[in-house]
Amino acid sequence: MISSTAAPIAAPIAIPLRDVIPWAIFAGLLCLIAIYFVGAEEGATSIIQGMYVHEWVHDGRHLLGFPCH
């Protein structure tokens, strides 16, 4: 007689929401900072003086459709 045993079915692990929220807030803040530097860091809204940040994100600005000149 041949004995067959079924492989156990893997169940997904439940991650509590309180463990996810800090990472979601951190990722959201990083996205907002990136959007600011790509989209608004120049002219009157400039935090960093000079054109260094503008030149560094210049191609990304055009790729994402932000006007800059």
C-alpha cells in the first residue's frame, strides 16, 4: 500500500497595521520631499540657494512634465 501525504498549505502571515503605518508615513514623506525637489525647488520657493539642485534634477523635471524654463 502506498501512503501519500499532502504538503501543508502555506498561509499568508498577517502583518498588524500598527507595524505598517510608520513605514507608510516614512515612504510618503520621502515621496513628498522628492516631488518638492523635482517640481518646486527653484526661484521664490527655493530652500537651497543657487542652481545646484535645479541642475541636478533638471532631466527628471522634464521627464515628469514640470516646466522649468
